Amino acid sequence: AQVGPFTGRMAKLRSTILLLSLGSSRGFQFTTSSSAASRVRLRSKATAAAGAAKARALVIVESPAKARTIQGFLDKEKYTVDFCLGHIRDLARQRMVPKELKKVAPMGIDVNNSFTPIYVPVEAKAEIVARLAAELEECDELILATDEDREGEAISWHLLEVLAPRAGVSVKRAVFHEVTERAIREAFEEPRELDMHLVHAQETRRMLDRLTGFAISPILWKKVAPKLSAGRVQSVGMGLIVARERERLLHRHATYAGLAATLAVCRPAKAGRSSDASDVEEEAASLIEAKLVAIDGVRIAAGNKDFNDRGELVTAKGKAFRAATANEDNEAEEENEEEDE
């Protein structure tokens, strides 16, 4: 509490007596100044000691309404529930990209460095981030309770990266599917770790939107009508599916065979006995595993590495014969499929 300058000795004296009487009964500590604008600063030692003894947790959700509801379920002395209003970081726009990266990352993604995203703070969320950081300083536990989908998981990850809890602060991820007291308490009792698979899924979607999707909408506006949504992410996903399907349709399979044998080393019959083939004695024969690798010095096909996606033999020797055989097999198979249809 702060007390400003008073006019009149009596008013100043009465205020000082009142503050001293309150302070002596509640354990306040005073500091006074002799300047014209005297200020009396109060600090409750008892409250500070109690706060240090109690463990406090900061719970972060996405919306203010959800924060108010959840705060009503929890003990205000132990939990502080606040909101972040969605993402606090995003991919850098062209004007925000550092000069040294503008050539390789004009859209906020360094394509020459494993498609590394360049994140910048959302300017509109600066006050929210500052408030959350100040609240976290007073807590020894951080509970990230954003939505369970990939966007919510990414929001939690960005919060963790930006707030950077000090050493000793416990970080938990709590998820729930209904805003009820029972669901909230169960989520807090069974927290989990951040799911980085969901975080990477959100990053991938966002980068596809930025790299490819941004170029689709202008084409639609020019060719069809302005202000239409091209479904930037959906269009990219469909393009990937179509490209893969075309590869699948062009694929042809080839049939090849190998030969393996287990050979036994045999010795002829002992001296004095008949040498007929029927009398050959197999004494403790050694077994040898053998595999056919070549015929008349020409290596035979041994696996996928010897064929391309068209089912054609890619090795130099026997290419024409194997390719023709593969094509004949494919043509016969296609004819059988047409008959079945």
C-alpha cells in the first residue's frame, strides 16, 4: 500500500497513527521518506512466508471463459488459472525474416536447412506473455492445459519455449474433454508429457500452408473469383496423394526366382567293399548351404535392386530378355483383370 503526501499536520499525524496501529497488529514493515511526497510502503512478512511455504501452480488454458470456469473448481491459494488466447508465436512473415536469411527463407522457413521454421512472437500477445511470465515467477509448477489436438499441443510447446521455466519448476501437460470439476481433477492427477508427434504434425501442416498453399489462392482469385478460399492445406494434401497415386499406377512388378540347396559332402565306401553307387557310404557328411548366383557366368536377378519401377531389369546382361518377359507378364495380368471386370 502507498500513502501520498498529506496537506496539514493533523491529517498526516492521524494517518501515520492509523497505519502504525494496523501495522503492529498485522506484522507489516514500513519504510518512510522525509521528502515532500512521503510514501509509506507496506509489506506483509507473514503473507510472504506463507506464500513461500505453499506450492503454487500456474495453469494455462486457451480461452478466458475456460480459465474462469476452471479457476472456480480449484483452490485459489494453490492454483492460478490464466489464458493465452491461442498461439503466442508464428512463422515469420517476409518482412520479419532476418536479412541474412531472406534469400533462403523468404516465407519464414529455411528450406536449405532441413526446412527449419523461423518463429517470431505474435505482437498482439506481448502483454499476455509478459503477464504469464510474471505469474510463473511466483509459482513452482506449470500445468499446460491447452486443447488436446495438434494445435493445442503446439500452443503448449510454444508456451514452454517462450516462458522458459526456471530450474526447479515442474512442467506438466494436462488434457481433458469436458470442463467439469471431476474431469479437471482427473487430468491434474494423471498428467502426461508433451506429444512432440502432434507438435511436428502441426508444424508440417503450417509449413505446407506457407510454402505451397499461399500460391494457390491467388490463382483461384485470378481464374475464378476474388476472395475465395482455395483450401490451401487441403489442396497441398490432395496434390501429394495424386502424385503418389500416379507413381503407383505406373508401377509394374516382375517375377524372378532363386535357387538354394543344402549339399552333403560324401565319401566312397571303404576298401574291399563294392563301389556300386548303392553301396556309397555317407560317413558324418558335412552340410553346405549353397545359393545359385550365376548361370554360365551371367549373374541372375536377386531382388528389387535389379529392377526399376516398371518391372524392367536394370542390369546390363539379359536386360532385353528380362524386360520382354516382365512386359509379357504385365500384359497377361492386365488382360486377366479386364476379363474379371
